[in-house]
Amino acid sequence: MIAGLKKSYEWMGSSIHSPYADYILCFLFYLEAIFFLPTDPILIVFCLERRERALTYATIALIGSVLGGITSYTLGITLWNYCGEHIIHNRIINVILTPSRFYEISALFKQYEWGAILAAGFTPIPYKAATLAAGFCKLSFGPFVLCSIIARGARFYLLAIACIIFGERLKGSFEKYFNLILLGAFVLIALSVWLFT
């Protein structure tokens, strides 16, 4: 699996010099709305290959990610409107999550919506899981978008700046320890899902 993913990331690295590179990057970050794809390594690959465009790549990643978040939020709210009550009262779902527990979590989510979205956008907590839940729990759309922009922007620009500052040293380490970095990203995602569900 890791070997296959490494080849995918190598392909992404080679696509940097394509005239469609910016669109590919934006689309990959948008896809994070559907798949739990570790996107930070993608941004690092782009930023290290062309450090003069690192901040531009961070902006493109931000646009794609926030648009993906909005899509995921919309899917969540649509899912709730059409079958939310059926889902939370489903006997199979209730083995993991009872209706009363869902309403408790939903109330907490609404109470701390700014902090919840900021944390999900900046930390290894799967951002798109949080955005789907935000729609499902009907969080306010305006604060949701603003928090997404702040958190994702901070994360992506910090990565881009690190690539600019540390350059070749970071590139060598990234290539050498790529498998470990990717494995670590998956472990962090899995741990975050386990801790926050």
C-alpha cells in the first residue's frame, strides 16, 4: 500500500511542471472532502520542487481545501435533512452512537463550533470528517467558512514557509523518510478518528 502511494506521490511530483499543475493541486485538496487522503505530503512535494511558488501553492491548496470543506458541509446538511433522524435511530448505528449521545455531541459541537473547526483544520484531526459533521449538526455556515480559512491557511502557509526556509535539507529528509512520514500521517489520522469518535 505504502509503495503504491509513494508512486502516486512521485507522479504528483512530476506533474508540478505540467501546465495543469495548479489545477491538479487544487483538485487533490478538494478531493480530501471525499477521501481521507493525507494532503500535507502533496503540498510539501510541490513546495520543495518549486520553492519560489511555495506561497502560491499554499494559496491554491487553501482554496481547494475550503471548497472541499464547503462541499462536505453541504453533504452533511443534506444528509441530515433527508435521513438524519433515520440514521441516528438506526439499530446498527446505535451500537456505536445512541440518539441521546448524538444530541449531546451535537450540542457541544455547536457550543464550541469555532474551536472545533479551528482544531480540525489545523491539527491531524480529519478535517473533512469534521466538516461533514458540521453540516450534519447544522453549525452556522459563516463561522464555519471563516474558521476553515483561518485554520487551513495557517497550516498550509506554515508548511510552505518551512519549505522555503529549510529547502534542500528538508527535501533530502523528506525523500529519505517518505515512507515513515506517510505511515505517520495515516497513524495520526487513525488515532484522531479513534479519539474523537
